[in-house]
Amino acid sequence: MPAIIQPSIVAASIACLLIIPCIHAAPRPTSPRVEPPLPERWQPNADESRLMGEFEGRATNISPKAQRFPSTPSAESIPKNFSPWWLRGQIQSIGKKTQRENITLEDLYMRAIRHSTQIRVFGDLPVIRETGIREAKGAFDTNAFLNSQFERRNEPVGNTLTTGGADRFKQDEWSIEAGIKKKIATGADITLSQRVAQTRNNSIYFSPNDQSTGRLELSIVQPLIKGAGVGYNRSIIQIAKIDSEVAMSEFIRQTESHIQEIARTYWSLYAARVTYLQKLRLLEETGKLADEIKAREKIDAQTSQIFRAQSAVAARKADLIRSEAAVRNAQDRLAALTSDPRLLPNSGIELVPTDRLVLSGEMVDAQQAAQTALQCRPEINQAFNQLRAATIREKMSRNEVLPELNLVLRGSLGGMDNTDFFSGYSREHNTGGPGFTVGFEVKYPLENNIARARLERRKLELRQQIDQLRTTVDSVLLEVKISAREVGTAYREATAKYAAVKAYSEDIESLQARRGVQPFLDPAVSALIGAEATKSANISQTTDYIDRMLDAQDRRARAEEEFIMAASEYQVALVNLQRAKGKLLAFEGIQVMRGRDEQNLPLLYLEKAGRDGKSAPSGKANTERE
């Protein structure tokens, strides 16, 4: 009896092993759900470390200090107390009947984190890709099956041995088969099934009639060459994980670009407001000059001089109109970038930047910046992960070229009885003994064109990814060098524009001072040359003054506008340097967090510490930390 019961015990043990994963995977609504951690940064293998060593060697060849031609003058310094009226004036409201709202760059970051739909779109990509991990694991799911059927046969008889005399063979059969199937990490397909049936027919040779049968069968098909091994069968899961990490790097890249665009637009608004004030003051000064010339129409001003001044006024009005449009365009763009519901529908709000310009020089170590970029840039992380995925796919294709050789193992227990439907099932465990089958399956296409073509394609893709990695590193190092150089260039340009503003302002002050204290012509000279000559001389001096004053005003306005543009570009260059190093989110204190929305779906969101030390999470996230 023990020898008979032993196969049943083995079969039951295997069934338990297959069923346990299903029970373990069942949802537990009472226990809290633990979110998967954020993908960690890739850890390079030996080949990747060799490539990274090559790239780091190139980074060390970058000069840490900015290079410039000997003939290029060195940068001057801007006084710390430099605060002209147009910088002080821009923090005041410049519009009429508008609702003023002070903003800072940090405030805009907070608004974008809370409301930006674009950032939410970026954050959905990684969690969408992460579903592929679970989908890939589905290849190893335990599948239960149940088949039940009734078959009635009514066939003519061509052999008397079929029925023993009747001219037609009639048979009814009821059968039920249930079991579980599972693929394991080695590639083996395991099936455990139980079949019970009851059969009756009109053959005299069928004994006992009304047969109840039962059959317990365990089948294992294990690949030995093609499709064999844990490494091959788990490759799809590894690729899915890599795809999710690539998506996470893309999320960080796009988010940093979005944050950078907010900074760029913020300083564009700052520059546009300052430019508007400059052009408004220029229009007022030109209007005063035109009124002065108009008042001297009956003294010494000619019609051409009046038209010259009036045309300058009209041109500066047109410039002011265009400048106002630039202010409103920048405000609307900030509203769109942040998706702030308070700003989007309200065109009556006047956004007033309150951050101070950074006008001090900053020395940038381009070599250190390049080394930081190699470690932190999401594009390089993406390129290495894509190379790793291509390597895994190439190894899979190498396996698929091999011939298919499977080990087939089958074992069964059978029983039969002539009583009720399930009596055969009970008999299979206490009568007879087990049967088994051992064999091999071999299959190999002679040309094997499909597998060979796939292998060649994977090799080409691997080669392409290596070149793509080198191209990405080249682009990143170039971007770092340009960004580091742009910081120094923008600052030196701003200092040069400051010197121009100072010189042109002094020129106008000198013209105005001479105009106020000197007559057009000395009286003694007027007495000698006569009235007509004096009038001609005064007209000439007036024309010269108008030309010089209008030109001086244009030069000063142009210098002031170029200064504020250069100063705003310097602010943007500082932000762009952090993005080029891949550290913009960390520099701004922004973290990527996990959470769940109102529908309990996973999401990624950003979190930044505010001025009061409190965090500013996304408005749609349940802000539970992992």
C-alpha cells in the first residue's frame, strides 16, 4: 500500500507547489499597498565601465578655465549698488486698471509643480512603462483550466468486432478535465491535470459497460538548448525594467527642460518690463524735445526740424507698442507653462517679477561640470540603459538560432470502475501503479532564415546603440562646454553693456547741461555778423542739437535695452549650466515622488520645499512617502 500511495503524494506535492504562487499573488485588501521604489541609477558592468572610463578621460581633457583670445578685453565689474531707475521701476505696477501680483522664480516653480498638466504628462510615461514589468512577469503566471464536454457517437459499423453484431456503433461519453499550467524560470512548461469520464456504448466487447475512468497526469517539457535557462527566460522582464528606467530618465530630462523654460520666460518677462519702461521714458524725452522745437517754430526752428522730431516720436510710440506686446506675451507664456488656473483665464493680472538680478561674476570649472554631467545627465543614463537592452536582445537572438531540443517527462495514474461518475477517480489512487513517459523533441528549420535575420538585426542594433552612446556623450560634453562658456560670456557682455550705458547716459547729461547754460550764439558775435547770419547760425545749432540729442537718446536706449537683455541672458545661463550638468532639479530642491491619484492609480509627481520649509506636492497626488 505505501508504494501505491507514494505517487499520489508526489503529485499532490507538485500541485501544492504550483498553487502556492497563485495564493501568494492574490490581493490582500486589508494590508497597505507598498509602492515600488523609484528606479535607481544604472550600475555599469565591465564593458560599460570601460566605456565610462573612456568618456571620463575625455572630460579630464577639457580645460577647467574659459579660453579667450589675448586681444579680447577682460571683464569689468558692475557696482553692487548699481540700481538705475528702470530696474527700480519694474517692480512697480506699469499697467492701469490691472491687478498686481508679485512673483518670484521659486513661486513659479511651485505653481508648475502643483498645476502643470505638461509635467503630469511627463510623469505618466514612467508609470505606463512600469506596467510592462508586470506584463512581462505574466509569462510565468499559473493558469487554471477546466474543460467539460458531452460526446454522442452514432456511426456505421464496418467491422463486426466493433459492436459484436449491431450495424451502428452508439456511444455516449461525459468528461471533465481540470488542472493548472505554469511556465517556470528555466523555460519548462508544467501541466498537472485530472480527468474523469463516464462512457457507455452498445458494443458487447465493452466491459464493464457504464465505465467511470479517472486519470491524473503530470507533464513537464523542459527546453535543453533553445529557450533554456533562467537568463533567457527572464530577459523580457529585465528589458521591461530597463524600459521603465529609460522612461524615468526621460521624465527627468523633460521636467528639467520645462523648469528651464519657466526660468527663461521669467527673465524674458523681467527684461520686457524693463525695456517697456526704457522705451516709455525715451518717448517722454523725445516728446519734450519735440515740444521744445515746436515752441521755437517762430524763432529759429524750421519745419524740417519739427518733422524730424515728430517722426522720432511716432517711431518710438511704435516701439512702445511692440514692447507692451512682449510683456503680455511673456505673461501668457508663464501662465501656460504653469497651468495655474488663477492665471490662465484672468488677463487682468499683471505679473511683477521681484527677484533681483545676479550681477556678480561666477567662475565655472568646465572640467568638473563635464564630469558631473557624465554621472548625472539623464540622456547618458538613457543611452547606457538602451545599450544594455540591446545587449540582452542580442543574447536572446543568439539563443534562438540554436536547434530546439526539449526533454519531455510525463507521469500518470489511472483508475476505472463501473459505478457512479467519480468512482474512477477514487480508484486511481488505490489500484495499480503509475505510468510514465520519457522522451525528447527535436526541431530545427534547415535554412533558419527567421532566427538568423533576427540575430543579424540585433547585432546591427547593438552596434547602432554603441555609436548612439558615443554621440550622446559627445553632445552632452559639447553642451557642457558651451553652457560653461556662455556663463562667462554673458557676464562679460553684461559688464560691457553696463559701460556703454554709463557712457551714453553721461553724453546725454552733457548735451542737456550745455543746452541749459549756453546760448545758441554769443551776443557779440551776433552784433558783428547781423540778424540774418545770426538766425542761420542758430538754425544750424538747433539742427545740430536735435541730431545729436536724438542720436544720443537712441544710443542710450539701445545700450540700456542690450544691457538688460545681456543681464537676463546671464541669469538664464546660470540655470542652463545646472541643466547641462543634469543637476537642475537637485539645485532647485525638487524631488521626484510616488503617490496615487483619486482613482488609486500610480503616479509620479514633484515636490519642492517652499520658503516656509513646507513641501509643495502636486495637487493630484496622495502625498504619502515611501
